[in-house]
Amino acid sequence: MFTGILSMSERSRLTLCHHLCHFNAMKHNASQRSSKNINAHIHAPTFAKVLDGRKQPVRGLWQRGDRFYARLSIENFSNGEKRVRRVPLVNSDGNAVDTVPQAIAELNRLRTQRSDDTLPKLGRTPTFAAYADEYLATIKAGQGTKKPGTIAKEKTTIALWKKHLGGIRLDKIRPAHVAGFMKKRLAAEMSKRTVKLDIIAFRNVLKQARDVDEHITELPVPPGINRELKSTPPTRELFTPEELEKLCAAAKAKKPDGSPVTKNGQQFCDYIRLMAYCGARRNETLALRWADVEFKREQLTIGADGNTKNSTARMVDFNPALKKHLLDMQTRRAPDSQWLFPSPQRGDKDIHAISFRESLELARAHAKLRRVGFHDMRHQFISFCVMSGIDFMTIAKWAGHRDGGILIGKVYGHLADTHTKAAAQRVSFGPVVLEKAANE
């Protein structure tokens, strides 16, 4: 009969029994866990040699589960070290190969690329979205290689590409993705020129991925895309001197209630007249200083700080209208500013005006003119230079073109009807008198 009270010897025997039982149970559980781990390791997918149709192992070809892998020795071009890597095999569409013949074909293709030094960067490439951010950071740090305005435009366009491509990795981007973007933009009634600029921004990102970081070996752009997006820009109607006078008169006019049409009518008129007489672009004109005006040499320096479209300063020789206009502007020069067009809100800082866009729209609407822009003033200058018989090379020098006048004759030669008719009257079909014979 159990009394509930154990002697010292009985408690010792019970404690020893308890420890032995507990130890054996722990050992049994550990053996079971170890057995499970071993079994799990045994049943996990492992790399196995791939056999060809004659049951012979294919050198360098392995399989794990349903995936085929190439085992290649790849040289690191930066340090010359070689490293053996297993590379998952995919076809031209980026999908995993699923048959032995396909795997052998892809293995041979990689070996050929390795021999030709065209082997793409192996391993996982960044997504387009992540790499596009790296690209933008790179060009922002370029310190003047690209202007802030150009970078801002590229950033806006690249945001559209990021939305379209999502998380697709660089080496998985296919021409079909680019074609899909193009069709989407054209369906949204974007002009072919706009879509072409979109493609250029995309190419800029991928060119860095190819040429700098070697993530890809070729650009996934559909063939013939330039031909498909080729467009002829509409001929820009010539902005006449009469329209210029009408626009200036409207800028300085009064509304029926007595308030001015524009707040800075005189400065706006000086601005558009100067562009029409020297051919400077809108931002180039805003950045002009009085130090850029050489009255003695009769020259105007545009882009003295290098802040032009091609980052090069140029000289424009005075023509009668330009000289007269600059002398007239000098009588209204602000004594506390170095700029030809100082900002009305400059305060204690001497900064130039930012934009005359609002004044242009108000004056144009008041004058009931067709839609014109600041660039029409540049076109007017170049067109009237052409109609005045100035050679294209000289006009290109004044306009800041580096092609020697090719673009002048191709795009900017908007000749007025009166000029072409007058030129036609000088064409002669009479007897040809050679200069040498005339001298004799």
C-alpha cells in the first residue's frame, strides 16, 4: 500500500529512473529530427548531368528539377580572374527552355557569345525602373553635360516608360514591349515626333546599360522604327514685320477700363524685337548682359557664359535694325542692373526676367493674331536674312548652327512669295557670256 511517503533510497532510485527516461526520450526525438533533415536533404532537387540521345552526358549541361543550367568558365575582364558559374538557360523570348535539344542549342549559343566577347552580363539584371533612377542620378551628376531643362524632359518621359515596363528586368525587355509603348502613345494622339523623342529617351537609358554597365549587349528596339515614326514638320508660317508691330502695339495698349493689357509692355516689346533682329532663342535673350553688347565693334555676344543650346558662345554682327534697337534700349537701361531684361521682382538681387509668356498671350489675344511663339521671332530673323541674299554659312554662324548652313536651307528658308517672284525675274535664258571671254 502506497502511503505517499518515500524513503531516501527510493527517492534516489526514482530520480535516476526519471533522468534516464528523459535522456532516452530526448535522444529519440533528436534522432527523429536528424532523420527528417537527412530525408529532406535527400529529396531536395540537386544538379544532375544531362544525357543526350545516346545516353551520353552533355559537357557543361546540368539539370535541377525542371530547369536546365549551363556550367561555364567566365573571365572577369576587370581583373582577368576566371570563375565557374551555373547559368539558367532561357530562349530568345526570355522563357526557360524545357527540352534537352533546346538546352543544348542555348548552351552552344552562350559558348559562341563567350568566344566572340558578346556574352551578356550573367545573373539578375536590375529592373528598368530601378536602373532608370540610376541613369537619371548619373546625368544629374554630369555637371553640365546635359542642361537642367533637358534632364527634366527626360525624367518626365522616363516616368512613362517606368509605368509601361513595370518591374521588367533589363535583359528581359523585348522589341514587342517597345512597340507596345509606341502604339499606346500614338493611340493617345501623340505626334510621331513626340513618340520618336520618347524612344530616344528610352535608348539613352539602355545605351548606358549596354555601354557602361554591360547589363545587355544590344538595344531591344524594333527594326524600322525610325522609318515608321518619320514625319515631316509643318512649314512654319513667316511672322511678318507688320505682325510684329501689331503685337507690340497691343502689348502697350489699354483695356476699355483703362488698365494696361500687359504689366511690362515696353520691356516685352524690347524683348521680342531683339529676338527678331538678332535670331537669339528665348532663354539666350533673357540671359544677355550689357557687357555682351559691343557698340564699338558692333557685335552682340550671345551665350557668353556658354549657356546656349550647343554650349558655345557666338557673335552676331549688328544689322541696321539691331543697332538702332540696342541704342534705343540703352536709353531705358536700368542703372542698378547688368541685364538687358532685369526682373521687375528682383528686389536687392540682380537677376534677369524669367519669362514673358503671359505677356505674349495677353498681347496676342488683344491683337487678335494667329497663334505665334517666341521661336517665330528667330524664324523671322533667319528668313529675312535668306531673303536678303546672305549666304547660308554666315546665317548659320549668327544663328549658332554648326552644320555650315545645311539646316538653314532645309528648314529655315521660309521665303516670302514676293521674294521668290522677284528672284524669278532675274532668271535669264539669253546668250551665255563666259567671264574669260568677256575679259578678253
